[in-house]
Amino acid sequence: MQTPNSPTAPTGALPRRAAHTNAVVASYAVLLRRVRAAGLMRRRRTFYAVVFAALLLVLAAAGTGFVLLGDTWFQLLIAAVLGILFTQFAFLAHEAAHHQVFASGWANDWTARILGPLLVGMSYAMWVKKHTAHHQFPNVVGKDPDIETGVVAFYEEGAATKSGFAAVVTRHQGYLLFPLILFLGFSLILDSAKTLFGRRGVRFRYVEIGLLVLHFGLYLAALFVMLPWGMALAFVGVQMGVFGLYMGASFAPNHKGMPVLAAGSRTDFLTRQVVTSRNIRGGFFMDTLMGGLNRQVEHHLFPDMARPELRRANALVLQVCQENNIPFTETGLLQSYAMVVAYLNRVGLSAVDPFECPLVRRYR
């Protein structure tokens, strides 16, 4: 196992030799056979049924607490619990979308299509569109939508396009990362609306719209009927903030600060998935806290592997990486955050200095 010594992540194609590449390709085929022979691709319906039932019980308890507490600022504790619960339901929707739960693709798709809008409040179609491209080309410029330059720039070329106030934010984006992801929930709602009301065809568009209307209708109606307006708005703010922070903090360590590949790179599947991903230590507790996203390397190599089997696959993957000299990165959670913040700050320095004279910059 290799752990990076610095948060820097080079942009470009990974060096490789044709013979070595062929050997790595063959190694992935061997790894896949070993994983299947060990029974690691089996469905774990009982595990997911228990997790789903436990989350529903906590949701029912939160609802009961909401009704019993009434008009009090202690309701913000319920809001925080809902933010955590909605994130855990999002993990389950993510796993169903990857066909980890059932043997039937139809059952998985409909589970994710219902869970996402109804219990999380975001579109399944939006998520699948972005996430499929990410899995195929993680950290590849121009192909991975998760590193497209927006409020945050994930590579130097993207940061260099920023100017004015956007450049000020970008130059300090590492330190601003966690405050920014507090708004991730609102961003997901906006992206869901763009997808479902856009011109492009979306399968079962009106099913998702109906479920989203039901989710937000019941949620907001309960808040504004039971609580004063100011308290209801504070409840929404806390719930969405916790949801965004939890979601963002679970996904940020997975690839941010790892190598970013040039658009034309032709890296083999095994190498591309491993070197751009980071695992987080922590055993069963971390598996539960992060919904299996802490085992990002194994998840990217076997997207339809059930969460409980990712831990067992780790030893097999590590062996193949060692045999082929492929860097395998695993860190603690806090260390991963430090690496991500340092990397984003370094990238942010590529943004245009807002106080620099454009004429001086042009003729320098």
C-alpha cells in the first residue's frame, strides 16, 4: 500500500509501457475471477433490509419527536437528525442505482428511483447521468462531471479561468470547502429541477416529479403548520446544511487531491480506477458512517458489489496492486480532509489575482 507524501496531484496521462499495460489488463481479469470465485458478487438483501428497516425506525422516532416537541427551538435537533437520515437514505439509493441490492436490474432501478425523490429529495435521473460518467472516467478532465469547474476548481486550468470575486473565492477554496458544501443540498435540488424540467428526454420523468412534490409538500406542510415561520425556516436551514455537509464530507475524500488525468489519457481501467481513488480507514464504523464510500477503490473496480463485501475484496485488490506496482492510497479520515484542503488551496493559487492589472498581466 502506498500513501501520498504530499497533497499535490499531477495533471496528465500516467506513464506506462505497452507490455506493462497488457499485464495489468490481464491482472484485472484474474482479479475479477478471484472475486467471483470468493462469492463476493452475491446479493446481500438481508443486510440492506435490516439497514432500511433501522433507518425507517429512526425516521419514525424523529417524526414522533417532532410532534411531541411542538413549538420549541429544540426542533433544530430533529432537523439535524433528518439531515443525517436523508444522507443515509441517499447512500442506499446510490447502492441500488449501482445494482448492489437486488439481482434484478429492474428492482434496483425502481428502488433508487423511489428512494431518491421520495426520501432524499433529489432526482434519480440526475444522479445516474452524472454518476455514470464519473465512474467511467474518474478525475479525467472534460469527461468526469464531478471535476467540472464551478464554484470550486479541481485542477489548475479550471482555476486559471476565474476572475474578479470568483477568483478571490477560488484562491481560498480549500479553506472554504466545508462552508461551501453546507449548500450542497440546495445545489442538488436545483440540478434535479434542471434535469426533470429540461428538454432532454428523461425516463419516468413525471413519476420522479410526483415523488419530489410529495416529499417537499409533506415536509414543508408539516413544518409550516406545526411551527412558526421563523422556526420553520431555521429548521429547513439546519436540515439542509447538515445534509449537504454530511454528503459533501462523505464524497470529498474519495477522489479530490488524487491525480487528475488529461482528457486524452489512455490509461487502462485498473490503473485509472485505483490511482484516482482514495480509501479511508475505519472498519465497520466507517463503512456505516460513509455508506461504503470509504472503500472507494473497491467500489470503483466493482461498482455492483454489495457494501458488506467491499471489505473482503480489499485484500485481493491490494495484492494485485502490489504485483503490478500500482499505487494504492488509504488514509485516515482527518488526514484525507487535510490533503483535500491543501490540494484545493494549491490549485486555487492558479486563479487570476483580482488585484493584478490586466495590462501588466497581458504584457508580462
